[in-house]
Amino acid sequence: MKLEDLLKHNRSNHYQMLVIVDNNQQHQKIINALKGQGWHAYDVNQEVARLLQDVPREKRKLRIGEKLKEWFRTLPDKVILYNNNILYSPDLGRFNPINAFKYKSRDKELIVIMEGSLSGNRIQYSQHGRPDYVEMEVDELISVRMEDIEIV
């Protein structure tokens, strides 16, 4: 499917959050395609590390949600989020990025590029039984594999 068609459908969705499953670190493909169209890209791993740098390790699991909300309020209206694997860490409570960003997508247009396995209306990260395993529902969102996106 064409990226521009996905974005058009995304804009008409209640939650304006396009989820792209990418296991080959191709986020730059989307970032470059949307350059100059008002989109801003953020490396979530870097942002979370910055947000938590002054928070004691034992309090990070408790403070991550609040810190993400504060950060998110400062973001522009069209946002691309990539490299969000840090959120799955047991040290942060295996935070679910879909839930973390979904409700914010009512006010902002989001593209979340994440690793995992897309199967129907679910994305699984890692393998069942591992400490970083997370299963996420995407039934209210538009979700697609990176390899199925056509850049024109």
C-alpha cells in the first residue's frame, strides 16, 4: 500500500496512529519520504534515556509514564517515533508503546515504527517466556509491515 494512502486513512481514523512493524531498521525510509511535510522524528530510546537520566534506577518503573506524558505534550502535531525497544525493558515495567501513545494520537498524527511480529490485530515483541515479551492489540489502529509500504 502507498504511504500517502496509509496516511490519508490514518487521518480519518479516531486514533491517528499508524503502526509500522519494521524488523530491519528501515525507519529512515519513512522519515526521508515525509521530510519537508511537517513531520518530526524522534528516537524513543534516546529520549527515554534523556528523560530518566536523573531518576534513580529503582524509581524508573514508577516515573516512566509521567515522564513520557510530559515529553509528549511538548511534541509537534506530526510525529514519527522509532527505536522504542527500551520501553519493553523489565526495568521499565515492560511498558506497552501502543497503549502509551494511542490516546495521544487523538490530538496528534503519529507514526510508530516498532519491531515485532504482526499477526492479525496483534503485535508481539520478543518471544513468549522472555522477560521483555509484550503482546499488543492494534485493532483500533492502522498497522502494516514496513515491507508492504510503497514509497512514491
